[in-house]
Amino acid sequence: MADIQVSGKTFRCPVVIGNKIEPKLADLVRERTVGNRLFIIADANFYALHGERLLKRLKQSAKNSDLFVLPSGEQFKNQQT
């Protein structure tokens, strides 16, 4: 598992990359986030396969979680969407 930080001028966002982290997801979120709100962006293919399960795991973290689903496809992976 790898931890990286994505930073901009006004934000910092922890990113965790790894295999089979779903069972640990609630603990990872609690350990690596500040505040009580999460915003997750996923494409429609990911959501169809994992979305409901992901939201269920995130609810275990006691954080308010919102999931925004983008259409699938490279043409939607840009700053305008």
C-alpha cells in the first residue's frame, strides 16, 4: 500500500493506492482524513461494479460521504467535467 498527497494552492488530499484495501477502508478513512465529510468521484463503470459496496464501507467510517458519478470514457476525464 502506498500513501501520497495531492496538493494544490488551496487544498491537500490524501490518496491511498493498494490492492485489497476494501476491508480496511473505514479505518483508512478515519486515520487519513480531517473533518467529517468525504466527496468521492467515480466513473459509471466503477460505480456499477463497486459503488454500493464502497458507500456501505464508508458509512462505517462515521463520515458523511457523497459520491458523484461521471459518465465512463476518456472524453469525460477532464477539468470541465
